[in-house]
Amino acid sequence: MNNNEILNLIKELIEKTGVSVKEISIMSDDTPTGGEGIVWFQVEVGEPHLYLARGGEALSALNHMVRKIVETRMPDSKEDEIPEIMIDINGFQKKRVDNLRAVAHMMAERARYFKSNIEVDPMPAFERRIVHEFLSGAPDLKTESEGTGASRRVVIKYIGSV
């Protein structure tokens, strides 16, 4: 599936829920996570609260559903050929990424100041990935995920000057 087919799929799914889509587009190469290989779809809707209530639970479900549909429509593709898709409704995901970066920066500074390991609150895999990517360029820090299930968290480890 190409990006335009995915864009049409997203629009169709949202409109089937009775929510009007005002605008939908593919974000530029400057993705909010800074990660490569993620295709971001920016959607402006009339009633965003239906997708953003309860911490964006319905938006997460929409993201999951679109990924699964794309996977089933590309059965012969290898895993690395299937695009990683992220849907952002009315800028919710971008704000979330910006907040995660701010938390990661603050915790990294804390790890440097105290020269110790700092644990970040538990978070889903996508959010942990953002923290790992954001701090990947820091030569004096190392990040690891620890724990299992819902209690899995990022630990920012101070390793000193390299």
C-alpha cells in the first residue's frame, strides 16, 4: 500500500465513526519523533474529543487498527517493507512527543547532576522509543528499558564523560 491509499483508509475509518474529517495530510520528513521510517498522518477533525478522551485511547486503537489493515493488505511483504504509521489528530501526538522530550531532558539533567541512574515513570513502547531516540546522542548517558508489561520504564544511566 502506498501512502495515498493509507491516507484514504484513515479518512474512511474516521468518517465511518461519524466524525467529519476537515483535513488530512502526510507530514513532512521532519517527524515529531525524529525517528526515521515513520510515516506521520496529520488529521484535523471536527470532534477530536471522541479520539482524544481518556489519554487518546481511541486514537491509539485507530493507529493499531490501521497498522493491522495495512499488514493484511501487504501479505507478501517483509516486516521492514511495511511502513510504520502514526496518526495524529489535531496535534495531540505532537504535543505528547514534545512533553516526553521535555521530561527526558529534565530527567537527563537530573542524572547528570546527581551522577546516578534515574527511572522514568512506566510508559508504552512508543513513548519509551521517543525517550531512547531523544537521548541517543548524549555521550555521557545511556538509556535502557527495564521491567515487564505495564510497569516497563526507561532508566537513564549516567556513564560519565567518554
